[in-house]
Amino acid sequence: MVLCTTGIVGARMLGGAAATDRPSVSQLGFYPGYGTVSGFRSLENWLGHDARYVVQFSDASNAGAFGGSIWGQTVKPGAFQTIASRTGFVESVPLTMGLGFGATTAQRAAALNATLAGAHDAAYRQGAQYIKQAGFTSVVLRLGWEFDGGWMPWSSNGNEALWARTYRHVADVFRSVLPKVRLDWNGDPGWIQNELAAYPGDGYVDIIGLDVYDKGQGVAWNPATRSWSDANAAFAKMRAQLVFQRDFAMAHGKQVSYPEWALAGGGTESPRNAGNDDPTFIQGMFDWMNSLPASGPGSLAYHSYFNEDATHDGYHVLGHFPSSQARFRSLFGGSAAGGGPAGGGGPAGGGSPGVIPPHGPGYSMLGADGKVYAFGGARNIGNAPGPAFAIAARADGRGYWITDGMGSVSHFGVAGGFGGRPPLRSDEWVSSISATPSGNGYWLFTIRGRAFAYGDAHLYGDLGAKQLNQPIIGSVATPTGRGYYMVASDGGVFGFGDARFHGSMGNTRLNQPIVGLSPTPNGRGYWLVASDGGVFAFHAQFRGSMGNRPLARPVNGLVSYGNGYVMVASDGGVFTFSDRRFAGSLGSNPPSAPIVAIAAVKG
């Protein structure tokens, strides 16, 4: 018997099918972090189609660091030149070097004058040579990006005419090496209209860009939801700035771009003035980009989601925001053809699924990036493209399924593909997957308590019509496969089919939320586990817990194992309370992406 439970933990990386010809999709790009080609490809795998642009930032500390940073992005072995034939490259280029944030107007003027006098021309030419050497056929430069606010070392504030001359000088240097380069005059909503005196002229601008983040909108903020009280009102304020940008671009015969746009949460700048998990913002940007002219002035040149966190600026990585992440993929990803992302359907290495022997006792952990870590008799038969939300395994251990938040299911070993991608609501995503005892089917369960059956799985009811106090964070089939349990983060338990209700924590104040449920092997009881490792037994023997012990990272899953259970923390730490021996963990060597689920093999 294999049982699985999962916590709701997002991931950094994104899967789908073919891109359409909508500009919002065909002109999509990402900032995946500095020089992270693997991260960029993971985002593409998650979407299901290639991204058109990659955005990068060059080092402004000194001329040597500037050139070295572009080399590391473009021609260093394994860097973005490996995808240059199909990907446009957007480089963010400083107009000053060696000047930090918070510089005075006079200091910025001196630094701009140094650039204008040619102090950094050699470094700019070297950077241009690296970009040319990498073989990109489409190159965009964001010269002095976000110039309009006072925070940047190359801000135009108080030096508008000087800034424009410096911009033109640096543009000429790059054009001497890259004559077909496009230039993006890139500012910020609400700021750029105050710095029109810094416009370098139509001969030096091809694109009018805005960096758009879901924060600082000046509308009511709800501390309970940590988001806008009215998300539509928040985006309406942003839309007014987008209209100004579009109209300015059209008046000058230019395209528009969004080189950085992202969700926002926390950070030292705006911990109480950011949208956090705000799918309305994702939808709003998608709809706005699709409303632009199809070509010519005002049309979309490119856009790029900023998929990296910043200490001062807060969280932006899509994986922090499950509902918004699901909306992003549904809008910008490929179509839902087939039963899941490519890459499943067989064992690693391409061997025949029929020769995979049954496994012995053990367990497998699933990372948010789709990587599987096997211990004891369990085996890694293959990894899924991220983000991964849940794993379920065949009872004989010869295969498993992995799902993402949209319900795209990857299958490995002899685990067959039976479908996925259920019709989800805008505020809903898949949180759990559970296999039938035969291994010829599975259920997908969502945070709204809805169930979807595939293969030989049968529906026994769900909570789709019920108003829930808290989201459903885990769902798992009974040992017979003729029913299933659902558990909410407040400890409420719901049984369907032959899943008998034995009690819950729904009316009890908890120190930490519930993150998982597992039935006993005989199906006559179950255990609940909280994120602090506290275990609650109902018609089941209590074997111990971590509730009174310090944990490096929170627990987010528990499964039946032997005569007891095993739980896992997000850093891969494993805690066994069973007659089965400890088979290992990742606690001393945490994975790059958090562990989001565990599946145990009885053997």
C-alpha cells in the first residue's frame, strides 16, 4: 500500500503545450535570475512552450565587473548563448558605474558627465562584443533603466538634459558594435511622466518600457488576507499608468514593453502595501497586453516576468503565490492537450516499464521543482518538470504520478497516464493526488475540496458546493479505494465513500495549521499532522510526534509506514515513528527546492 499526503508549497519553476500567436504569449520573457539558463528552461518546461526573451542585468560597480557580468550571461560555457538562436536577449545597462543608491543630484551629475566623456566606452564596447559573439539575433538594451525615480545611481532627476545626452552617447557606443540593437527607454508607472525632459529623442528610442509591480497602489489593504481589499480597484490605478505609456508610445511611433512585471509580497519596502497572491493582477496584465494594437505604434515588443525574490523588494517568485501561479500558467501556458507534461510515461533511461521490479519498504520525497528523492526500497524512476505539488505511487512501487497545481500529471514507470488538467476555478488549484489500489487510476483533489477521477477511480462526492472555513490541504484515498478523506488546514476532516469520520481538530485551537492526513493501513482510523510535527490520532495508535521539539523547517506531510507513520519537513528532514527502520533523509543536505510531499512504499 502506498499513501501520499502533501502540503501546499509552491515552486520556483513553471509546463503546458504549444504557444499561440497572442502577443502576450508569443512575446513572453522571464528574468530567471543571473545567468540561470537551467532556471529559464525550467520555466519554459512548466509553461509548455519556449519563451521569446530573457532579461538580464549587468554589474554597475566598475568597468571590469560590468564586462565580466555580461560575459557570464552570454558567452561563458553553458550560458545563454546555448539558446541564442531562438531567444531574444534584453540587457539592462547602467549609465554610471561605481555610484551607489542614495547618491545626491550633484554626485549623479558628475558620474553622468564621466560616462559622457567616454570613461566607460571600452567596457560598453566589450559588453557589446560579448553579446554579438553569443549570436543573438534580437537584442534590446535598457539603457539606464528605471531612470525616472530618485533611487537609481543614474537617476535623471535634476539632470534631465545631461541624462539624455549620456543615454545617446552610450547608445552610439553599443550601435557601433550592434547596429541592429533596439533601445528601450524604460521607466516606472507614475514616475515616467514627470521625467519627459529626459526623453533622448525618437532617433534613439525604439520601445517605451514600464516596470510594473503589484504594490504601492494607494488603495485599501486587508491585513487578514494580506492583499488589496479590492484587487480590481488596485489594478485600475495601475491601468491608468499603462494608458499613459501606450498613448505616449503611439504619439512617438514606438512599441511598448514590460521588461519587469511581477507580483509582490512583503519586503522592507512595502510589507503592508502589496497584492501578494493576487490573480487579478495576473489577469489584468494579460488582458491589457492583449488589448494593445496588434502591430505598429503601441503594440507589444516584449514583456518579462521577474521571477526572483529581493530582500528589500519582497517576494516575486511565482511559487510563493499558488493561486496566481495557476492563473499565470492557464493564461500564458500552452493548451491542455494529453495527460500531462512530456517526460513521464517511462523509467529514466528509456527502459521498458515492464521490467521494473516491485520495490521494498521505503519512501520517496518530492521537491517543488519536480525532483524525486528515494530512500530504502523506493526508487527514483524519473523527475517531473516543476512546479510539482503532489506525488502518488503504485502499491507495488513500480511507478508513480506527479501533479502540478493545474493538474497536469506526469507518469513514470508502469504508472499509466489517465488524464488531468481538470476545469479549475480562478481561485483554485490542485493540492493532492491519490492512486487507486489497482494502480490503474487516480484522483486529483483541489484546495476547494473538489475531486476529479481518472482511470478506474470513482467519484464518491466532494465539497465543491460547501463553504469552507479553511482550504483543503490534503486528500487521500482509503486503503480499499472505495472512498477518500479530505482535511482542511484548521483540522476539519471530511469523509466520502467508505472513509469513516472518527473525529477532527476543526473546533480546537491549534498551535500550527494541519498539513496532512493519513489513514491507518487497516482503514479504521487516521492520523493528522501539524506543521510543527504535532500528531493527532483518531481510532489510531499514537506513535509519537515532533510537536515539542525544535524543527529546522516545518513539517508538510505524513504517510502510513509500517505499524506507524513517517513525516517529512520542507528541508527533507524525515521523522519515523514506526516499526520500520529509518531509511534516510535530506536533513543534512537540504535540496535546492523545498520538499512538498512524501509517498511511502509498503513493499
